[in-house]
Amino acid sequence: MIKAPAQPAFLLTQLDKFITWAQKNSLWPLGSGLACCAIEMIATGASHYDMARFGMEVFRPSPRQADLFIVAGTVTNKMAPIIRRLWEQMPDPKWVVAMGNCAVCGGPFPTYAVTQGVDKIIPVDVYIAGCAPTPQALLHGLITLQEKIAKEHPTRVMFKKDVRRDD
Amino acid sequence: MTIDHPALQAVLDALAARFNDRLLETRFEKGELSVRVARGDLRPVLAFLRDEQGFNALNDIIGLDNANAPVAGRPRFSVLYQFYKFPDALRLRVVTDAAEDEPLPSITGLYKSADWAEREIFDMFGLRFEGHPGLTRIYLGDDFKGYPLRKEFPLAGE
Amino acid sequence: MPYKHIEISMGPQHPSTHGVLQLKVTADNEVVLNVEPVIGYLHRGMEKLWEHRTYPQIVPLTDRLDYLGAILNNLAYVLAVEKLAGIEVPKRAQYIRVILAELQRVASHLAWIGFNANDIGAMSVLLYGFIEREGLLDLFEEYCGARLTVHGLRIGGVPHDLTPKVCELIRGVVTSVPRRLADIEALLSENRIWKHRTVGIGRIAPAEAIQYGLTGPALRAAGVRWDIRKNIPYSSYEDFDFDVPLGTHSDVYDRYLVRMAEMRQSLRIITQALDRLPAGEVRAKVPRLLKIPPGEVFLSVEAAKGELGFYIKSNGTDKPERVKMKAPSFINMQCFEKMCQGHLIADLVAILGSLDIVLGEIDK
Amino acid sequence: MSNSWYFFLFFAFAVFFAVALLLFTWLIRYKRNDYGQKNLPYECGVVPLTPNARESYSIRFYLLALVFIIFEVETIFLFPWALIYDRLKLFGLIEMAIFLLILIFGYVYAWRVTALDFRREID
């Protein structure tokens, strides 16, 4: 969450509402899948469960054009620096969804090669449990993310250099 | 040794005829024939199997750390080569042993699919293969210390 | 002054490397000189983990290897354990296993045609393939409780009997998949762009394919008759008659034809198995705490990607001493560089798609 | 010349619009004090293997671009002709037919001399 200052500014709340309305309804996910969860993410993107109903069907392969990073799969120690670099190369404002137990906390692999949770390398907004969470679970997580974005105050970040909490 | 599998019996006889005392041990369990040879004889035996006996496909190379059940007089690690004879579906397993520092002969010359399999065994057990074109770690980063599939290596890593 | 060759990384995060595979491509502008695959980005240390798990606990872990063919991984592991422990599986359970395995093969091939066509540009085929695959996943969800990582088999048999609803879903799938395959083939088989992108691309000679240890549809596309369901029948595959589709030119187009034909053969097997389902138990008596006396076994099964083998060594306790998995994609990936010589970078994507590799089983 | 000042109005508005857009985006962009590896060129998540992309490359790219420009210009000539097509009657039709014929001839030549396709083997 963005650090809310002591007294909330009321002047720009309508602008906040407008900006967050625009942001949350056109989240472009980064087309990057790691393991089994990626297949469920693609199944959610396909026509049966259809993420396009929430404005998210455009899977951008390059981080430069994506603003949502769905970490779908096991984050291994070899892949961790790459995920960090991908996250840094995404333009602000950006959000991260940790999909599946592996991304949330290492999942069924307490081994030497797996990073126990993606939040050890990048800040995560929404955690989705499940080992290959079903498309309904992923959609529920994404809707929760949209509600979270709706409560953010982007204007405070823009005008007052109130930098986001993950730096 | 007589086994109730005519085709494999023929192969075993040919092997015994060619390398009689160098076959240290032959076992036939659950319909699978496995032959143990010393490290030095590996390449001639495999060349013989491939050229004369027609085992033209290397299926897999399996590394084993016998630290938990050490056999007196045998080195700690053993490497199993699983072979195939294509048209008539025969399987054969050749086993060799090696200690930690003894290099094994690389068989990338005989079978191209051995390249990655040997790199994987080096990555997981630390066994060297001399004559391998590029023996580097295949899974873990080069900065990874230790060999994970050794018994003393903890599951969650150092 | 000859221009320097470009070295570019088709890296771990790439829409068409089917997961986290990095290809270090050295190219002379558009023509590929050599490709060096870098793997290990999804290495989770499965084999080390298996040494710390009991035999039944490993079954759900095998789902996460080739996550498009979960039941086929289970089948390979479970058959290996049963051979090691000498467990006799009742006939009915074997038939149900054959039905589930062939359904999983169809689901895996449907996902494959989706990815391969999408990489080459036919995005609508991805949507066709996935909408059809949803029918199969609903069936798995009805029978096993999960869609993708299904844990569909048990040591000694199958979790429970086929309920009438599952049988009805199977009948539904068997009728709807061929219609969808006809749509896809109508779109692709005689499509000029598809043929221009796939015919003659990624050739490999049959002898060389055997030398590299290539198995599965890619090897059958080279004309080599090798299908473990036929050559070394397991789980009563010998009771069903189906033919093994073979290719002639061993290029991307032939691998496409072989897999499409294979799906139809799988449906044939499913109908035969469903019609002749014998009565009886669905699971053998297996002790809850399964201890297997010392021994070793290697057994392989015809998975969707090729020959999937398990080597298990037991030491008398309830945990295996060593489990090694021979992944078809791991071996198929080695001849990828050989197939790419002299092609354009765009063909790289078509060849990689035709090999149908999954990083879960390459990296373990 | 009486109403030619409209041009300057249009020009001023264009400049204003461009500058305003840049100013607005600069104003509302998210500031961040640690940009990490944001400026590293993106190459599938890894550090690029060829750091500077300004290497020399094959003539074939340049050839293809030239052929494209030729036929691009050809289509540009078609636009004005199509606008007044009805008033030009038969004369216009024949004129344009000759023009197109010459260019088709050029196109066939370029095609035959394999300037259009990327040869598979190393040229």
C-alpha cells in the first residue's frame, strides 16, 4: 500500500479516482510464465475464462509495455536476478501478483535451488494461493488487485514526490 | 550365467566371450540385465556393444552416491549407463564405479546424447569426465558451491 | 571487412521458448550459425527432494515435471514403483489408467498445437486448442479433483472407479475433439503460409535422430517406428489395436501431421478401453506405509513428448534411495542445435515449437 | 494574402500541443530515487550479449528498404490521381496505366534478381 500521509488531501480525490479507474481497467500483464502456473495463466487468458473481460487480455512480451507482472511459477535462485531485472525495467506504475504457492512461499520445493517466495526479491501486491491455482482463483486475485488499485492515491505520488513504498 | 531371456542371453554370451574376466558382475533382476565393468574398460565395452551388438541408443546416464550403503572395496559413486537396441527393444545397463577424484572416460564420442547427461552428473555429483567437450554445470549457476545430490549435502542447501 | 556476427540471447523470458529456456543465438544477420541452449532456470532440485519423500508422496511431485502431461508422469513413476515392489495391478485399474493416459496425451497435444501455431502466427489455433482442452480439464477436475497438476493415479491402481458422469464426459470428449481437430486441420494443413513456414524446416536424418536419442513424435516423424506402447507394451496396451503414425521428411510439418494423427489414435484407444472395461477392483492392496526391499528398476513409458523413463533404487525403507527421471524433452533438446543450422531466426521458433519441449521436465 | 495568418495560428497550436503534452507527462510521472537496471537495454531478462547494437550489418537489409521506398512512392502518386480521377477521363487512365506498367516491370526485375527474399544459406 502507498504510505498514506497524516492528513489526506481532498482537493485531488476526484483526479485520483479517475486515474485509478483508468489504471485498473487496462492492466497489461507481462507475458512471462515460469512453470505450471503459466499454463493456467494462459488458460485464463484463453477464450473460456477470458481475462479480457477485465481489460487484461493484452499479454505484452516486453516489460517496457507491461504494468502488471504475474509471477507464475517457481522462482529459482538462477532466475531470481532476471526477475528482479525484469521488474526494474517495467515503467511505473507497476504491480506484482505472486501466482501459485511456489511464487508465494516456495511451495512444495523446500530445496537448495528455489527462492522461498518471490517477495524476497520484488515487492508483491497480491498473493494467490493454490498449486496451479484454477483460473477462477487467478481472476479472483486480479479483481482483488483492481480493488487495491482503486484505493491508491496516485496524485500524491506524482506531485509531492511521496515515493512509492517499495524503494 | 544363464538368464531366461534368449536375446539378452545371446548378448551376455558375446560379452562374456569378449571380456570374460573383466565383467566384474552381472545381474538379471526383474527382466533387466545389468553388467558391471571397471572404469578403464568402459569405452571398449560400450564400443563393442554399440558396433557389434547393435545397442545404438543411449537412453540415460544415472549417477549414484552409495555413501549410505557403502560396499567394501567399491568406490563411493557409481554411474549407470542405460542402453537400447532399437528395432527389437532390448535394454541393457552397464555400471561402473568411481571415487570422488577419479575421472571417468567420457562417451560423447560414441553417443551424442551423452553430452548433457554427463554434464548433469558433473553438476550433481562432481564426477569428472575426461574427453568431454565442455564440462561445465548444466543446471546450477557456475558460482554454486557444492554438489547437491551427494548424500551429505543438506536438502535446503548450505 | 566482414561484418561481425550478431550474438543475441533468446532469453529466459521470451514468448516462444515455452518457459524459462535461454538460447544464445549466434547469427549472421538473419541466418543462424549456432544455438547454445542454457537451461537450469527452472531447476527445483526434484531428485534431491525425492530422496526425502516417501513413495506415495512422490506421485504428486511428478505432476510438476511435464506439467502438460501430469498423468503420464504419474503413470511412468507408478509403474516403476509397482515393478520394483512387485505389486500386481488389477485389470480394470490398468484399463482406467490407459483411458486417463490417452486423455492426457490428447490434452498435451492440444496445448502443443496451440503453442506451436501461435509461435508461427496462427493465434486462433491457440484459442481453438485451449477451448477444446478445457473440455478435457473439466473431465480431469471431475475425476481427479484438479485441472492441471492432477495427482490422478496411485501406487497399485487408480484413486476410485469411473463414475457415470465421468464416462459421459469421456464420451463427450471423444465426439467433440475430432470436430475441433478437423477445424484446425482445415485452417492449417493446406495453408500456404503454414506450409511455407514448416515444410523442410528443422530436418534431421533418422540415423542421426537415433544417435541423438530422439524419441516420441519427433522420432516417428523421421520414419522410425518406435512407440513404447507397441514395442514394450505396459499397463495392458497390448489389448488395444491402434496404429503408429509415421512421417517421411522429418521436418516441422511432418511432426505436426504425426501429432494430429496421434490424437485420433488416442481417441480410438479410449473408446476401445471404455467399451471393454473389465469388472473388478480398481486398486491393489498396498500397505499404507510402503517399504520396498533393496533393488533397482528402470522403466519407461510413452509420454506425450517422448520416452519418459524412471530409474528407482530402493534401500528397504519407505523412502527411495535414488529416483532418476529420464526426460524426453531433455534428450530432444540436444538435437535442437543440429536442426537449426542455416535457418532463419524465425525458423528457430517453429523448430522449437515442433519439438514440444517443457522446461519442467528438462530442468527437474 | 488576407487570411494567410491562419497558417501561423495552426503552427503555434502545433508547437503548443507538443510542448504541453511533454510537460503534462513530466508533471504526472512517478518519481523514483533508485532506478536500478531500468536503463539497461532489455534483452529477454539477461544482460545483452552484444552491448552496443551499432555493429555493421548485411547489405540485404538496405536493399530491401530501397525496394520498399520505390513502391511506397509509387502509391503516393496514386493518391492525387485517384482524387481527380473523374475529371481526367480516358487520358488520365492511360497515363496512369503506363506509369504502373513501368513500375510493374521494375518489380518483376527486382523479384527475379532475388532482391526480395532472404536467402536461407549464407550468402
